[in-house]
Amino acid sequence: MDNDTTLTSSTLAGTDTPAWPPLTLAERDRLRQQAMARAHALRAEAINEFWRGTDAWFGAAADHTRRAATRLAARLHQHIKRRAAGAPCTAEG
């Protein structure tokens, strides 16, 4: 590239029409900075959304585990009560 401060644009296939207008280095740098800032914002938003989803999933799994543990404790409590009362223990309860 020569020392010209204007970037040349490529042309559309088979025409002399530029695909985008010529940009100065300052304009190109400004557009690049805008694109980088937007990319960082989108990346941060995606990461936050991922962790919100992950937190919700772990929360649901923890609730399910807690309910299962509560049911198991209740069944064990009933089993102990039946054994203490002399009732026969069956596979159903």
C-alpha cells in the first residue's frame, strides 16, 4: 500500500462501481473501534446470558435433588416407624 491516507475500495464484479466508498485511515480506524466495541458488548451479553441459563439449570437441578432427598427421608421415616410397630416390611413401602 502506498502512503496515501485514503484506502481504495474494491469494485463490484464486472463493474467500476466501488463496493464501498473510499475511507481515510481515521475513518477506517473509527469504524474498526466501533466494531470492536460492539463485538465486546455482544460477547459480554452472550456470556451473561449463558451464566443466567446455567444458574437456572443448576437451580432446577438443586430443587429436584432437594425434593428427592425429602421424599427419601419421609420413606425411610415411615419404614422405621413400621419396623418399630412390628409391621412386615414390603418392597412397596
